[in-house]
Amino acid sequence: MSTLHVDVVSAEESIFEGEAEFVVLPGESGELGIFPQHTPLITRIRPGAVRIKPVGKSEELVFVAGGILEVQPHRVTVLADTAIRGHDLDEAKAEEARKKAEEALANRSADIDYAKAQAELAEAMAQIQAIRKLRGK
């Protein structure tokens, strides 16, 4: 069986490094499934869940808050703005961030950065979806 070497790194630390059967992640234009021998590719990724199937182990989930994906035939590198292991995600914290972002967007009279508030809302929603996906397994 052919495998991929997968690296998921953030500015703070290496989150995952090892051999995997496949990787699924949120690409800029939709979900991407990467298997061994995939065509080389570089693209941006959206906030969401990266699913990794390590060889001989159960699937792992890592939340990324966007970043860059590089694919080579036997190597996948995810350079994430922020990356959090699935089991370290905090649903209450994500819900609070979602509420704050929604309030900021609803308050039209405030002098806020709407693009930043929208990005924070998208990240919080993606984190909540990742938590629910993890719990659904």
C-alpha cells in the first residue's frame, strides 16, 4: 500500500507528522481529498477540519484557521495560520467567539472592521463544525 508523508504545522508548533493513507481538508473551492500519487498542487485552505487517516490508526482531526496546502506525490504539507488538535477544541470558547463576532456585525453604528469580524465569525463557525464532526464519530 502506498502512503503519504503528512506534516501539519502552525507558527507555534508541529501538530501532526507521519505516514497516512489519505488527507481530507477544506480547500478554497471546496473539500479536497488527497491520496498517494496526487498531482502536485499549491492552494489556500479555509478554516475547517483536516481529517488525516494515519497508517494503522484511527482517523485524526485537526482544526486549521486557514493557511496553505502543498501537495507532492508522496508528501502533503499544511502550513496553517492556527492549528488545534481535535481533542483540544473547546466548544464553549468557540460559541462565545461566534456570538461576539455576530454582535459586532449586527452593531452597524460601531466603528469596527467588518472584514475582520466576518473572518472571526467564519473561523468560529468552522471550529464548531469541526467539534461536531469529531463528536459524531
